[in-house]
Amino acid sequence: MKKTALFILATAMAGLGMAQTKEPLPAYKNKNLPVATRVADLLKRMTVTEKAGQLNQLNGGAFTGPALNDAGQQAKMQMVREGKVGSMLNVIGSAETKAVQTIAVEQSRLGIPLLFGYDVIHGYKTIFPIPLAEACSWNLNQITANAGVAAKEASSAGITWTFAPMCDISNDPRWGRVMEGIGEDPWYGSLVSAARVKGLQAGLDNEHILACVKHFAGYGVVESGREYNYTDVSRVALWNKYLPPYKAAVDAGAASVMNGFNIFENVPVSASKYLVTDVLKKQWGFKGFLVSDWASFGEMITWGYAENEEDAALKAFKAGSMIDMESKVTFAHIPELVKQGKITERELDETVARILSIKFTLGLFDTPYKYNIDGREQSTLFTTAHRQEALRAAEGSIVLLKNNNQALPLQTSSKIALVGLYASSKEDMFDFWIAQGDYKQAVSLREGLEKAWGADKVSYAAGYQADGSANEALVNEAVTNAQAADVVVVNIGLSGKMAGEDRSLAAPEIPANQIALLKALKATGKKVVAVVSSGRPLVLTATEGLVDAIVYSWILGTESGNAIAHVLSGAYNPTAKTVMSFPYAIGQIPVYYNHYNTGRPKETDGMGNWYSRYRDIPREPLYPFGYGLSYTSYTYSNLQLSKTTKQKGASIQATITVANTGNYDGEEVVQLYLRDHAASLIRPVQELKGFQKIALKKGESKQITFTITDDLLHFYDATGAPVLEKGKFSVMVGGNSKDVQEATFELQ
Ligand code: BGC
């Protein structure tokens, strides 16, 4: 009523040409002022409760239609209206985000806009290969392009912020989240992480979204691969192996960082002052903001680190952590903690300023609906161009692990017996992190083969059940189909639903009923090609001997079936190389290429025949890091170093000749590994320090040169300081981590 009266009065005064006494525009609303000035002005106007609100992130849901009558949703809207929420997650779509943003901007006292976060992990509507698979492409431009499409689609739906990339190095395929990551190598993982940030964030315009580096730090070493378990990492391992990818993503400009669920030195990482303040903010100079993982502040009580919610809020805040995703302890207790003087308002201001700054930088105060452009969502999502990009990405992610007697590619005149529940079950094609992807729109392997070969040339049988139990009838049907065909393509592995958070497996292997099926198929005498679907490397030792070829297709997203069909037909010659070792047996886990030498690496090294090994299985993985075949073959020869001694500050060139000696044009990932033979902290037997993905026509050969500089030779001590020590280094170059040529030089 009051408002209406004022409005009438103002209109009347204007009508009479009377001068109004206009409030000057608050500085924070003046877009011509620098961000810092606007932030400072806004902070002066905010209550402590409103400041705590900026650290409060709520889970969304719907806010329009029937949700308007829902008491729970109404309560959240009221909190937004009262300035008690700074960001939301899982509010989906342009209409919904706009509706909530309208409340924040037009109905709250200060009109502070919200950030809308969402897990856009490998695509928003058009689904790309899982991050682990995409990393196997060794194609950084493609990785950036994939992230760019994801950002474009998500931003058109009003999303401003994704919780990606995941930069957790892991050696443990029992852990379900290896699917979201970068594999086992810190150097390559750093490049991939930076490429993802670049694709997501570039330009900070309304076609990109803020990136969030997660899960800081060391979440990938959950003990025994069990999700949410204890983690124990030394500072030396932290600096040399685990921190580099997070650092690279931060250096690439990522606006935010997410705490992990895990532990560092027996302190939950959300409360680790060492990680958050000393490393991230001080040593790395990170200027962005942090968000907890889902309820990770509150979980400090369960871990036994905080006594109660207030204690949890205080410990997280004092460590330097910021936004509380859904445990609600920060908002509930910060005002009281400020009142008690345990947190100063100045500390609170410094924290909140980081969040406000990004909101100003994004332009949300001036154009709060910049992501909500009418019609853009409809015209952006799932376009033909995006699907084409997803197809290219999927083709480039498929790793060919075995190809005996050139079993592949298959003739398009061949009759195929396609076997495998997952070849036809679209639901099983998609994993847990598919944002708004719709599995019904994805291309199954069955559809892909039928399109490429013609439906009349492809028979189909499920062959096994998902629950792992034996089913003779299904096997018999598959065998009958196999006998009538020229070749069997059998899709084995695990449902996509077994990949992701809380999907730990004690036995990441091919289920027994699928092995039984393979045996029956092999007995037909037909050529058997296995296509393996999984979000992680599975133990393939039993499979290996039963099939002629293994195509590792991971989880490839929307265009899965087309991409696999292109590989099987040879329309696409595989170029991917695995970025995680494939264990020979479960008991080998964790098995990784950049391991240490031990004091007894070989039978010949001292102590007779007692050395570092297993008595029941080989020590080496079944397929090493960097491994992947092509339909053509490559030979490496003549590794030459430009010098045999190198002074600090100078560089050395390593040159090798790579020849395509097979029958197809192809692309090869040439890999450079280094080894520091003796150092004040022992170094791994091999560390990837360079790669070049090169195209080679049939019969062509090229000289490839790598330049080795000091930054490839140093390691980190326990404080994170780089250390460069003189001595002998090996240079290894090859097409995977095991098949390499080696030369040495001396650093002086
Ligand atoms: C996951 C995060 C994710 C968050 C929000 C958590 O359970 O660990 O990676 O971003 O949920 O969905």
C-alpha cells in the first residue's frame, strides 16, 4: 500500500514538473566504478547476516509452477528474499534460474545476485565422453572444445558455475570417481585440467561458466579405493604428484576451488589451514573463492574433528574455507561467532569480498539476467554441431588394447553377431554425472552398428544379465547368432551406473557370467571382438585370452554407438592411449607407471632372487600407462640427444624418428619420459614430461624433437620449493610408457 502511495506521489510530482529529491545511486550499483570500490561500498551496507548469507549455498529444485505452493521451496525463496543465500545448486533451466534470480535481485534489500552452480561434468545436454576417456585422447584442443560446448549449453540454461574440473590424481580403479578425472599422471593431468578450465571459463561472457577445481586436495587416494574413506599423503607426494593438476587449473584462471571430503594429516581438508590458506591462497596466490563439498563442513563432526556445528563452522572458516554447500553450519553460526569475537568482521569481509568480486566481474549486478536470453536455451541445446563435436570427442577417446592378426577393422560386408546387454540398453550407457543428458537420445552400439552396416547384417542377443548371474538360455541364443555370422562383436563391462561418486568396487573386473559367455563365443571358432564399456580400467586378464580384439570404449556419451561403429569399421583409426594402467589382477592395485625403483627391483640386484615382486602374478600391469594401438603400426628409431651434458639453464634436444610402417594413415602419441637417477628425495623410475600427437601417412616417417629444459627436471621438496640437482638423467621416448628407447645425459 505504502509503495503504491509513494509511486502515485512521485508520478504526480513528475507530472507537475516538480523536482524530486532523488537518492544518489549507491556506489555498488554504479557500473562505472571499479569492482573493488563497488565491493567495499556494498560490504558497508550489508549486515553480518547478509554477509553470512553469501557463504550459504542451498540446493535448489524447482521454484515455479507447483513449487510455488511447496512449503520447503517457499522457505528457500524467503531466505533468498532476506539476503540469506549467496548461491544455489541444481536449479535447472533458464526459466527457473531467472525466477530465483528475480527474487534475489528485485525483492531482497540489497539486490545481490545469486550464482547458479551445477555439476556439468561431461556435457550439459549433449553428453561427451567421461573425463577419464576424454583424457585418453591426448588432444588438448578437443578437450577445450568439449568443455566449451558444455559451457555454452549450460550457460544458455542460466547456469553460471560448474563444479568441474576434477583434478584428483588416482591410481585406484576401485574408486568410482576415477571416471571424472585425469588418470594417473600429474604432468599430463595438469595440461588436461588447464585445457578444461580454458574451455569452461574463457572470456567470462554469457556463453561460458565459472570453473571449480576439485576436490582440494588429495581426494583420489581414498584408502582401499573406498569412497569417502581416510586419505594419507605425505607432503612430498602431495607436492610432486597430487597438487600439480590443481595448481595448473588455478593458474589457468579457475574462479573457484572445492574442498574435498577427505583428510590431510588427520585434518579434514575443509579445515586444513595448510592446504587452503598456506598453499592455495598464499603460495599460489589464488584470488578466487572456495566452496565446500556437499555437507563437508558438517561432516567434520562425524569425522571426529569438530565438536558441534558451531565448532565446524569456525574451523572451516578459520582455515580459509568459504561457501558452505548444504551443511548449513556456516550460515547458522557465523553471526554468533562474529558477535563472540571469534571471527572478526574484517575476516568475514575479506572472505565475502571474494564472492562479491566475481559477481561484479561477471556483470551480474548490472545485467543479472545476462544468461537468461529468451529462446537461447532452445536454440543451443543438443544441436547438430554439438553432437558432431561429441562424436569427434568419442572417436578420439576409444583405446584399442588388442588387435590380434589385424582382427580389426571389420569389413562392412561382414555379417555381425552383436552380443551384449549393454549394446542395446541405453540406460546403462550413461553414468551418474549426466546433467540434463537424456539417455533416450543417445546412440546405442546396436544403433551405431545397424546404421554403419545395415540392420540386415547385424543380429542381436543380450548374452548376459546385469546382475552377474549365469543364464544359459541367453548364452545359447548368443552362440546361435554367432554361428550364423562372420564375426562376433561382444559388448562386455559394466553398466555406466557403476561409475562415479559412491560407486567403489572391490573387484573392478569383467563379471563371471560375461567371462562364461566369452568362452562359449570363442568355442564357436568365430572371430570375437570385445567392446568394453566401463568408467574405469577393469582387470582384463581373463578376457585377453578369449578374444581377438579389445576395444576399450569407456563411457562415451551421446554419440557412443556411432563412434564405436566408426572404429570397428575403420572409418576412424584409433588414436587414444590409456592414462591409467590396467591392472593384471586386483591384488596389484594400486599399480602405476611412475612408481619407485625399490631397493630390489630385479632378480639380479643383490640378495639373490629375493626382489620386489609377486609370487603368483607378474609385477607389471596388463596394459601400461600411455598404451593404445592403431590399425597401422609405428616404429621408433634412432633416439639422439643434442648433448650428453647439460648445464643448468641450458636445454637439450631429444630427437627420434617415428615411421608409419603399417597399412593405414594414422595418428600417434609420441611420449617423452625422464628419470632422475639419484636425488636427495628418491624419484620415480619414469615421469612423463612431453608428448606430441602427430599424423603420419602410410609409409611416412618424421623426426620428432623434444626440448628438455630445467623446469622438466626439477622436483619439489616437502615445502613445495622446486629442487634441481645435478646428476644422471635418462630420456625415454616411445609410444607408451614401457616400449621406449633410452639415452642419458648428465646435468651439471
Ligand atoms: C560431489 C561433488 C559435487 C557435489 C555437488 C558432491 O557429492 O563430491 O563433486 O560437485 O556433490 O553435486
